[in-house]
Amino acid sequence: MKLKQLEGLLGDLQQFSNPKAELEQYPTGPHIASRMLFTVVADFGCGCGTLGAAAALLGAEHVIGIDIDSQSLEIASLNAEDLELDINLIQCNVKNLGWRGQTVDTVVMNPPFGTRKKGADMEFLSVALKIASQAVYSLHKTSTRDHIKRAALRDFNASSAELRFDVPHLYKFHKKKEVDIAVDLWRFVPKVNQGKGD
């Protein structure tokens, strides 16, 4: 599948009709999702299922979407069904997942940025770094770059690329029709895997 074709398919997915501000539910745009090219097993905070769908379309053997919000999972299920994808969806708080050790190959996520609940992004990252055996791909606000570096570089080889995240007017407190937010796409690799395939 070509990149533009993937972006086109993802652009047709249903998104939140009533996003929840307290969960920081911002849809992952098709441009960003289509460029996170990797093998994936777990999509943390999967929301509408865009990243998990991208992984499945790219041939991931097994995709698990995890989200705390049942309505998000309903949308993710409809999107998977529309694309005829087999994605396992689990309703769970990522912090309470209970998986031990390196359970999955790769985790992808667009976690809450931590603007409503300080540290929410780092809670997601902490769990992901414990269970991924190959890599973690995660989006974070560019303004938190130094904090992410300090927190994760000690035990993980991390690299990042700055992207633009289009945030449409979703909530009453949004003043503009659309805003571009600078985000970093981070790739973390456990030290035991550094040098393999890099």
C-alpha cells in the first residue's frame, strides 16, 4: 500500500462527534497517522482507532487498541469493521493494564498531552516503555521535549521529529476554527534492542 493511499483511507474514518475535554480527545489526523510506519501490536489511548488501523493496513499481525472511553472504542470498532480489519479492542485505563514484562513488540500512541491532567502523557509513556520489546512511538507536545529527554533517555535510545498536529475547534474553550500545534513524534528503543535494525 502506498503512503498516499493509506492517508486517503484514514481520512475517511469516523471521528469524535462529542469529544471529552477531560480525556483530551483529539483525533489523530491521517497525515500524521500515515507517516508513523511501523509494526505495531498495542495502540494506547486508541480513541477512534486511527493508529491501530494504520498498523493493521500496513500488515501488523495483531493489533490491540486500548482506551478508557467506551464511546471511543465503539467508533474504533466501526472504523475497523468498515476497513475489514481485525483489531482487538480493550476498555481499560492504561495505568491499570496489568501486563508484566515485554508483552508486545511495539506500542504506538497519541497520549493525552497533559494539559488537563498534568503528567498524563508521562503515565502512558511509563507503561509503554515497560511492555514494548522493540519500540515505542509516541506523540508529545514539542514544548515538553526537554522533559521527555530527561525522563526517557537514561534507559532508552530516543529520537524525535517535529510535526504539525491540526487541532480542529472541538471544545467550547477553543477560540479558533483550527490550530496547528507543534508535536514531536518520539521513537524509543530499549537498550537491549539498540543496534538491531537501526
